[in-house]
Amino acid sequence: MNTDFINPFLESIINVLTTMAGTEAKPGRPFLKTEKSAKGDVTGIIGLMGEKAKGSLAITFTEPAILHIASKMLGEEIQQVDGSVADCVGEITNMVTGGAKKILSEKGYKFDMAIPAAIIGKHHIISHKTDGRIICIPFETPAGSFFVEVCFSE
Amino acid sequence: MNTDFINPFLESIINVLTTMAGTEAKPGRPFLKTEKSAKGDVTGIIGLMGEKAKGSLAITFTEPAILHIASKMLGEEIQQVDGSVADCVGEITNMVTGGAKKILSEKGYKFDMAIPAAIIGKHHIISHKTDGRIICIPFETPAGSFFVEVCFSE
């Protein structure tokens, strides 16, 4: 997986959070995910399927980050993780993947998306079952951190 | 979603657990998943994509149930949820979906599978983001319960 492939996801999440939540997300350096990976409190996950490859995308938020983002998206202060937060995470996951799909399609990488699920639970870990590499991109927002993970297996 | 569609998943999980883990899983009555849903400790999730519908499948285990199943699959006593348990859950999810896919394909419902992910975290909740219905099938094993959730949106 090269930067051609990673940058559209990076670009897409920054766009979505700016547009939907007026929140600046600052990307850190992408790294290969290893066994010991970051834990998070709320995750959006979606299956990806291309002609030659299958994969998945997960966006794992810390609680402070997603409460901030959901409050901005919904225009009211959200103080705990509930169904409305799960809805926001599903929507963000869909929009980020849709945005990346559009950019990648223009570069000749075509894939389809399944439907997203949101996972809620303090300090959970996502473990992608793939022979391929898992790229993790850390992000910082003014309210806390989140991680975008993308993997494809050919 | 009718029983034509649900039964293959039910049949497939029973087969997989009998074959891979010598564990009898007894299905309860399938129900429509509502907001208040069961929590679990380890989940396998996978995206599904058909010609006319998209969906996802999640299998959520309680810790005692998955420790029992993983111990039987691996042939050694597993006392805590770790990477090897995540691998078992990924494999179960893949095999259950593959089995159901085969049965459904013979009935004329064709779909492809993305790659599975395992989620580890005490008492997490899975919230599928779909306009369609979410069918939940509860199961009991001698060691504890688990839930299979299937949803498709057209």
C-alpha cells in the first residue's frame, strides 16, 4: 500500500470533520499496525470490496474526541456516548469511505462499501484479520485523539 | 428478511462450532434487534455485499463462551482473551459467513464477503447503521451465550 492509497483516506477524514463538525484534525505519521495497538472507546468500521482486493476501514475515537465531534455535528452538548453518538460515527465512517472511494476511483482503484457498524465500549481493540498490511494514521483534534486504520488483502 | 435467509446463518454457525470446536450451540428464537441490545466481550464482524443489497454480520460472544470455544479450537486451555482468541473469532466469522454464502448462493441469493475484524473489549455494543432490519439470533453453549446479528439494506 503506497501513499497514493493512504492519502485519499487522510484527505477525506480531514474534509468530513471540517465540514460536518467544524473540527480540525491534524494527522500524525502513518505507521504499520502491529499487535500492540491503540485502544479506543467508540469505533466506526466498514467492509471494502474491490475487483482485486478486499479490506476494511476502522476509525477509533477516544471518548473526549468523539463527544466533541458529535456535539459539533448535532449542535448540542453531548456528554455521554449514546445512540446519537453511534449514529454520528456511522455517518462519519460512511462519508470518509465514500470520499476516499471517489478520489481513489479517479486514480483507477475501484471498490465498493458494505454498511458501517459502530462499536461502543471503553478501551476496546480492533484486530483486522488480513494477510495484508494494516496502515494506521493517528490524528489529533483539540479535544483528543483518534485513529484511522485501513487494510486490504489481495 | 425471511427464514430462507436466516436459516443458512443459523445452520452454518452450528456446523462451524461442532466441526471446529466440538461445541454444541443451541439456537434461541431469532428476534429483531432494537436499541437495547445485548453486550458482549469479543465480536467478529464482516461486511457483506450482494448485487442488490449490502449488509454486515456480527457474532458477539461472552467471555466464558469464547474462552471455551477457543480452548477447544486450539487444543489447549485459554484463560484470557488475547491475540489467539481474536484469531479464532476472525476464523469463525469467516467460516460462518462462507458457509451461509454457499447455502444462500444455491437459493439464488449471491453476496461477497469483505475481511473480518475482531473486537475485544468488556461489555461492548455493536450498532449496525442500516435502514433495513437487524435480525439477532441468540445461542447457548455449555459455557455461555453468544449472539449472531445479520442485517442487509437494499
